[in-house]
Amino acid sequence: MSENTYAFSARSYDFQSCAKAKNWIGGEWRDAQSGTTMPVLNPRYGKPMGDVVVSDAKDIEAAVAAAKAALPGWKTTPFKERTQVLFRLKHLMEENLEELSWLASHENGKTYGEAKASVLKGIECLEMGTSLQNMVAGGQMEVSRGVHCQVTYEPVGICAGVTPFNFPVMVPLWMLPQALVAGNTFILKPSEQVPYGSLRLAELAKEAGLPAGVLNVINGTKAAVEGLADHPEIGAVAFVGSTKVAKIVYQRGAAVGKRMLCLGGAKNHLVVVPDANIDLTASNIAASFTGCAGQRCMAAAVMLAVGDTQKIIDRVVDMVGKVRLGVDMGPVITKEAHARITGFIDQAEKMGAKILVDGRNAKVAGADGHWIGPTVIDQVTEDMPVACDEVFGPVLAIRRVATLDEAIAIENRCPYGNAASIYTSSGHVARYAIERFEAGMCAINIGVPVPREPFSFGGWNDSKFGHGDITGFDGYRFWTRPRKVTSKWEVQADTNWMS
């Protein structure tokens, strides 16, 4: 296969097919040893844009062997030289921004603008990785006369990451910069629904000078994830996906002594009080739950309307009605996702909820894909699944409450703890709510409270299993082991207990 097998030439939404998505092991493209493949669908059209290989334990073993062979050389490469590879990769991603954005759009279904924003966020994460050479320098202190303590961060060794379908380029870059710059070798398992972004990153990393075997990409399904969690020579695994699977993967890897960090799902609440700015709040909420077709763990799921907020609800409905499907919002990932999301809407309606905006029969001319329009459901009650379960689609459930404390209590009862927002013009009200939310990422008048680098990304409760966050300096700590060194070189004239 050529040097740029997965270069993507499309610069529009017109359908384009791709080469078979193979594994990248030891600097080579390889078929899965099982010979099995499965289709990769373009969600806009609902038809295959290519096939992806389905790996098993033999392919995992080959990737581990390649990572193990590359580890001594990469680990002993000076930190600043490892960082230079990331600098070159950042430059290549910027040069190929249009290509990476259209690729993410085609395999995931995002609009071009959403895809481009996600690639830019990935580049920002990569930039954070290049700054680590300055953040980890210096940890030494004379703790007593002639006695020095120092800390160094040593790589774990062979590491692995499992990433979801919703951000094909960005989420791998939550993991790779910190893990690679620390001196680890890495095995990446992207979602089988969106393999091409990771394969293109592997090609660009090679072009940036990353040695063969330092980054390997394994494609597959459940068996591949289990193989990474089980393999005795893989020291750390990160996972991003649903809470159900995150918990299983966390328990499986932790049971054999691995370092595990698994991010799960979300049910994010947006609390709106009567003094909130109408235009700011309505536009923010509409963008939050419709962006990326609601397929992001930071999307608004439930609007908790405190008191008289009808004008804001009316404005949300008006704004949502202007969303152009296929232009402002893309499709959902699969027909199964479509059926699940519409099932939530059907069930809520049968249980007495009022559908203010109904996207169940949405269509886009010339694109027979998995389309659902923005949907707003009012008069939702706690016994309705749409109020409590993760929908992962462009659906906003509105629950009406009398007081702020009632809204906070609802948010606190939710088992997830990813994100929560408060919309108000009062600093006191904002602070009161923020200090009481059970969520790891909170916001004031912002509907998608994703922290910008270097602030780290991660939720609480059933939205995360493991310690620390996945990006920022927390991510670097996850992929490293601190070594503490205490030294003394000569006898001192005065003594104390440290002597």
C-alpha cells in the first residue's frame, strides 16, 4: 500500500469511497489474521464507504510485539526530541486541516464546520502535549543539609486506548500526545464505525518522524477491546464510550492489575432561572443539544426550567425550528441509533409528554441516511426514560420545577456526573448552583462546558471510572509512574533525624 493510502480527497458532502481500513502494526499495513471485515457506513447516505478489518487476539499479540520492540529506543530518546515529533505532527495536521475535517465529516456524519472544530480541538490537545517538556522540568529540592529529593516521571511502557465514533480525530488526541511524549509506545483501537481518522493520524505521525512500532492501530470490535484489557504486557488502558461498557472495561483491566481510566456516558442538566438572558440562553441551549446531532457526552439533555421561563422556552423552540438538516446538523451514526432515539421520543409521548418540536420524520433530499431532526419535549416527568437515560441524540427534555433547590436536587439524583450548567444573570445564584452540582465539568451561561487546554477533561460518578482526568497534566500523570529519588553524597558537620 502507498505512503498515503488513507489520504482523503473529498471537499464536499458528495459520497466518496475509501480503501479497506487495515491495521497499522510496526510501521506496516496489515490485514487482520482472521480475514474478517465489516462495512464502514457514511451516515449521511447510509451506505458503505469502505470496509474495516476485524482483529482478534493474534493481531493484538502482533501489535504488542511491535510496541515492545520499539519501546527501548523510544523510551531512551530524549524528552525534547520526542516532543519535536509532536511539533511536526501538529504542523502536518494544520497543513491537512481541510482533509482531516472532511474525512471526519464523511465517516461520522458531522457537518463540515463541526468536523473542523473537532480537528482544531485535537490540534489544541496536541499543542498541550508539546508544552509538557516545560511543565515536568525541575522537581528537585534540598530537604536537609546535603540531602536532595527529586521526582521524575517514567513511562508505564506499552499502553492502549479505545476511542468512540463521535470524534474520530479528536478523542485519540486526548490520549496520544501525553502518552507518546512520556516515552510510552501505544496501541490505538478506534471505533469500528470510524476507523479512517485514526489511520490517517498514523500516516501523518510516520511522516512526522515517529519510529515504527511506537504507534500501532488495531481495528475490530468487542474481542479487540477485551484483548487489550486482558493482555499482561499492556500496563495502562484508557477508554471513552458508554457508561455500561466503560464500567465493564474498567473492571476487566483493573482485575489483572492494569492502570485504567474509562470515561462513560452523561445526562447533562441545564438549569434555567427567570433572570437568565433570553437570547444568550436560548441560542446556547439550542446549539448544545443539536450540535453534532446530540452525539457528544457534553450535549444538553435536560432543561430544568425554574419558575416562569416560558419566554426562553419559546425562543428555544423558535431557534430550533430554523435548524437546517444536512446543513446545520448532520445525521446520527447508524439506523440502530436512529431507532433508539425515536423510541425515546415515542415513549415520552405515550407517557403524556408534549412534543414541541418533532424531528422523527425528518428527511434530506438526495441523502438517504440516518436523519433525525431536533426534538424538544415538554412536560417531562422523572418516570420517563427520556428524563433519566442517555439518549445520545438531538433531543431536549424539559422538566418544569418551582425552585432552584428542586432543580439542583434533580441534577444530584442523576447517576451520571459529567456536566451541568446554570443560566442566570446573578453571580450569587450561579455560585450557589455550581457549588452544589454533582458534576465534574460545570458552566455558567455555557451549554457545552468543555474545558480548554491545559484544563483537563473528565466527569464524576458514573461518567468516569478510574482516577484523574484524561487530558491536561492529569493525562500525563496517568501514562507515567513517578520515581522519587533521595540522595546524599557526603557526611555533614551538623546532624538531625534525616541524617
